[in-house]
Amino acid sequence: MTESVYASVTVQPDSLYQAYASVSGILHRNLVEEGDLVPKGFPLVQIVNTAPELNAENARLNFQLAEENYQGSSGVLKALEDEIKSAKLSLENDSVNYFRQKRLWEQQIGSKAQYENRKLAYELSQNNFRLTINRYQRTKNELTTQWQQARNNYITAQSNTQDFTIESNINGKVYALFKEPGEIVNTMEPIATVGSSDTFIIEMLVDEVDIVKLSRGQKVLVILDSYKNEVFEANVYKIYPKKDQRSQTFKVEASFIDPPAVLYPGLAGEGNIIIAQKNEVLTIPKSYLNKGNQVQTEDGPVTLKIGLQSLELIEILEGIDENTAILKPVE
């Protein structure tokens, strides 16, 4: 005898999802057709994005200019490096002249005015060299900041442009497109439905009375309306813990062991989830059972201890045996 839990069945592609736009606008064109196979990252639809494209181009130009100023051979830093070299040469020359004049002055050779002029020139060269290096470092920091800001702006502009192109999140099939070119697109309405092209799951709705009897791995016998003369086997692999308040049911998912050759989203049917099986059991038709789990025998009513139940039969554990004659209740 087999005891099972009944469930309504709907077949859906695995990883089925609805694609939404993250921006509002006008649909420029659909880049795919319903039924197309698409790899992950493949563009599905294009929304009008003239302003974002212009912003992205301006950001690219600013980033290119900032990069040339920061790294280019004709950039600002190259000119400052040349100034540093020139200032260093002047410092070295003034240093030689100053210390030569200093040694002469210490020997009372030459005039004091010559010595002071050499000393002043040396000190000015030192200050100029130090200022040039400081200017170089300050300019380099400013250019680095400008380059980083321009790069970030460019990345942001590119991201904004990509928001106007909706891409597939999975390798799968396009099952539906909801908008036509020229229609308004917003963030509240789906644009497309995408799901697996070859893997389908069985979605079942189970009454709250029966949900506690289910567990992962239980076998499911499925009959689809499109394949009325065939029974397909599946296994329960997921039980959703939240109850649907409107239907008072729980959602359960199962996977085909040997699926049909052709499946489409939304195919309906019914399933029986097997929760217990026994061989060589004593059963009676449910119609013979009275209230209080009693049956009417030739010797009077007898209370039974019952076990498994199917749609039509009940297992009898105690109370009668296979030789007991029972009477059907009078309706």
C-alpha cells in the first residue's frame, strides 16, 4: 500500500527570472527574439541613452586629458622635471662659485662684495631648487587627484551607459519580451523573462495539512495534462517554509528523474508525493469506515486501529483480520 500527498503541478524552467530596467526611458530596440538562446551577459534590449552616451564620451575625453597630463611625455610633469634639472645645474654652479669665493675671502683675496654676491646667488639657487621640487610634488599630487577623479567619473559614466542596456544574468533562453520599440520603460515593469533552456523544475502547491509529512528526497509521481498517458518520476529537493496566505498552501519543488523530451513553461498537471509504502497490508475501502474509526461487523461495531491511507483505502492494524465480514454503512 502506498500513502501519498496530492499536489497541483506547474512546470517551469530552472533559474527563471524577470529582467527589469534600472532606469526609465524609451525602448530603442529588442536585441533578441523570444525563443533565442543567450549566454550570460548577452544584451537583451537597448533603451534610448543619448545623454548618458554623451556624458560617457565627455568623461572619456577628460580622463584621456588627465592621463596625458599625468603620464604623457609632453605633460606638465615633464616640463617641471626639466625645470628641476635646470635649477639643479644652477645650484651646482652657484655652489662651486660660492665655495671658491669663500676660500679666497678666507685668505683675504678678493672683495667682500664679490663674496656676498656669490653667497646670495648660492642661497637663491638653493631656494629656487627647493621651490621647484615642491612645485613638482604639489603638481604631481594635483594631477594624480585629477586623474583618479577623471577615471572614477569615466567608470561611473560607463556604468550609467550600461544601465540602458539590459543583459542576461544566466546562460538560458528568452521566453518572453514585454515591450516593443517606442514604448516607455520604467523600473516597475518587467522587460523580459529568461530561464534555463534545458533544465526544468516542478513547482507543487501542497495543502498546509499535509506539509508536515514531506521531506527532501521523497519520490513524486507526476502526470502532466500534455502527457496524459505517461507518469513521470521526480524527487523533492526543496520545501519553502513560508505559507501563501491566499491559497493556504506551501510551495514545494522537485526535479525530474527522466524528464519528457519537450517541455514548456507553465505546463500543468498533478503530482502525488509518496510519503510511505508497505507490502502485504490489510486494507478496507474508506466507505466502510464509520465515525470513531469503527466498522460494522456481523457481531456489532468494532473499533479499529488504522495506519496508512490512500484516496480509497485504509490500512487496518488492529481490530479485525482478513476473515472478518464487515458491512457497508447504510447511507
